[in-house]
Amino acid sequence: MKYIVLVVFLCLAAVALVSAVPVDETLQGDNIYSESDVHNPHDPQAIFKLKKIKKLLLG
């Protein structure tokens, strides 16, 4: 029982430490959403891009 409480405490402490770290959003090279990755509903080619992604992921 003592080990279960210790494991739960360590997990909660890890979650608290990770959530307390400030996020630096000023990095220039860390843009995960480039222009080609963002879905534009007015783009006529967007449906083909989505079909390609679906085909790659699902085989």
C-alpha cells in the first residue's frame, strides 16, 4: 500500500512539474503548422490533400 501511494505521489509531482514549465512561443524555427499543413476550406485542392493523407495513413 505504501508503494502505491508513493507511485501516485510521484506521478502527480511529475504532472505538476511539467505543467509548471513556461512555454516559450517565440521560437522562430518551431512552427509546426506551416502554410501547407493548415486546412483551408476555400482551397479547391484541399480535398485531394486530405485524401492523400488518408491514403498514406490508412494504406
